[in-house]
Amino acid sequence: EDKVVQSPLSLVVHEGDTVTLNCSYEVTNFRSLLWYKQEKKAPTFLFMLTSSGIEKKSGRLSSILDKKELFSILNITATQTGDSAVYLCAVDNFNKFYFGSGTKLNVKP
Amino acid sequence: DAGVIQSPRHEVTEMGQEVTLRCKPISGHNSLFWYRQTMMRGLELLIYFNNNVPIDDSGMPEDRFSAKMPNASFSTLKIQPSEPRDSAVYFCASSRGLAGSGLETQYFGPGTRLLVL
């Protein structure tokens, strides 16, 4: 059964800390892995990863995919209170998107 | 640019009624996605279009759901007949391209909050 598992489920850090969010997956076929950030309203698309070992970066956020070990990490450096959100990971297996349950990040001042 | 526009923003209807959700993608974007989000099931991709053609509708829950994209600037998601378990927030997103194209960043609309009584 195809599935996506995110860890941790919840994380509390202080401003300035660096966090690493994990997403592991099992799918029969793999096209891409996607990261989203969701605050109170609509999700925001962060990254789409298709190739192993190539880091995608946007400001303080970066992500990398390991297709051999079937996981991805999302790093956030120098966290700010505005980074508080649920971070969702999804995998596209050519048939369907499988979403993880998300990691809830709370950044305290 | 106004971003992705969805209407209505909120809808309350009775079981059995037809519901039509509308989406206007960002101009120039040729891929459009419909998502549904609930507390129980989380975020789900229902269907997506590329160049107005449905590419993958495997996420559509059942025959009561249908989606169309008659032109590049408009899409609808219809539920007929609606049921209480369809209550959710429905998001529309658009992108300039699909996976691997380098243009795959999806921009989400504000969502339509649907309540079926």
C-alpha cells in the first residue's frame, strides 16, 4: 500500500533554531515529492523534488530527496515565528498524490 | 495579478442539492488542481488538468463528483447530489507547468468552505 509518513507530528522550537522535518514514503512508482506549508488558510507550495541529491533552496528553507532510501527532509534555518505552520509532504506516484499527516511546527519567540 | 480566484468562499447547502465550485487560475498558467481538505482525511488531490485536459482524476471520490475545464481561464467542480460527508474546504491551485518542467510551483486559491447539512 502506498503511503507517506511524516515525522515528527509536532515540534516546538525557539526563534533562531534550525529544524529538520522528515518525510518517508513507500510508493509503487515515483514521479515527484512535494512540500507545502499551511498556516490558517490555504496551503503554500514550497518545493517539488524529482531527482535524488539535488538540494532545492528558497531563502531559509531547503529540501533534498533520497530516492534510494525513500525519504526527503525539509530544513528551516534561523526559524522565525512566521514559520509556525503545518508542513505537508506529498508524493505523486503517477496515479495519485499521497499526503502525509503533516508536521505541526510551533516557533516560540 | 489577482492570484487564483475561487467562488463562492463559503457555501451552506442541504443534502441532495447540487453544488458548483468555481476557479479562475492565474493567467498564463496551464495546469489546474482541485484539492479537498478535512480534519479526518487531511489534504487530498482530487483531479488535475493540463492545457484544459484532465490528466489524473483518480482522486475523485465517486461519480457524484465531476470537474470540467472548458477553457484556460475557468474550471468547475460539481457535486451532485451533495452529502454531509462532502463538507470540507475545497482548494484550487494553478501552475505554469507540471512536474519536471521547472514551472511546477503551484499557487493556491483561498478555498471554498462547503457545509452540507
